[in-house]
Amino acid sequence: MVETGVKELRLPVEADTVEFGRRLGGLLRAGDLVLLSGPLGAGKTALTRGIAEGLGVAGRVSSPTFVIAREHRAAPGGRGVPLVHVDAYRLGGHLDELDDLDLDTELVDAAVVVEWGEGVAERLSDDHLLIRLTRLDDDVRVAELHPHGSWTTRELP
Ligand SMILES: Nc1ncnc2c1ncn2[C@@H]1O[C@H](COP(=O)(O)OP(=O)(O)O)[C@@H](O)[C@H]1O
Ligand SMILES: [Mg+2]
């Protein structure tokens, strides 16, 4: 797979990460796949919270302890695109469990965001946006955007 144009963003505080997510959520359409990678505490869930705000979906985004995927339905005043938020951490690389979630069906009508998705969820679609989050110190994060497929020609946040 050819990777083009990596964009890097510096996110000094959590509010910046949420705001970045909000901008991304404002660009997402049904069928979009976003993969988030980065260690525990990197800000994947914070970013997803922003994406949910940008999409204007219902419900609170959290790090689900017992749930692997949570659907946030489209809400009045939002963009009309539901969000499926997957936390693949507990899958521990068990790809068949990912298949059990039927994300390819969800991916038609919803935007799907997968935490810990790198190396696991790309097979759901060649068209995806990979965001790698790294932690520079207690607060500062850097987001690297890796567009794949049709994302290479789309507007990035
Ligand atoms: N710039 C930043 N961006 C995102 N989170 C930050 C930032 N600075 C500090 N934090 C803190 O880091 C933690 C990130 O947690 P979370 O989003 O749950 O990470 P992950 O889902 O990657 O494990 C939160 O406690 C948040 O307050
Ligand atoms: Mg998380």
C-alpha cells in the first residue's frame, strides 16, 4: 500500500485533542473508517469524544470496560451519521472477535472509529484514516495523520 502525505499536529493540552477530533467529526461521512493508535493514555478516547461532538451524536463517549463496541446514534442538530466506537484493546489481536462485531455492516451507515485499530482493523476497508498519537510529556501529544485509499485526496482536519 502506498502511503502519501503524512500530516503532523501538535496537541499541547487535552482540549486541543478534543478540538482536533471535533474538526475531524465535522468531515466524516457514513462509511468512513478511522483507526487510532498509540499507547494507553495517548488520548485516543479523548479524540473520539471530539469526533462524537463533531458528528453531533448522542451519548457519552467513554472507555468501555466490558463493551468492545458502542453505537452512538445520530442526534437532532447533528450531521445525521451515527458513530460506532470500538475499543480493540481487549481483543488482544483475536481477529475473529473483531469479525463477530459485523463492523463491515455497520460501516455502510455509520462512521467507525477503532481505538487500537492499527494492525487489526485496516482489513475492514482500504479507505481509512490512521491517526497515530504519541505522548511527548504529561500533556503534549502529537497526532500523525496517515491517509489511505480515498483519504489521500480528501480534506484532512
Ligand atoms: N494533549 C492531550 N491530549 C489528550 N489527552 C491528554 C492530553 N494531555 C493530557 N491528557 C490526559 O491523558 C489522558 C488520555 O486518556 P485517554 O483519552 O483515555 O487515552 P487512551 O484512550 O489513548 O488510552 C487523559 O487523562 C487526559 O486528560
Ligand atoms: Mg481509550
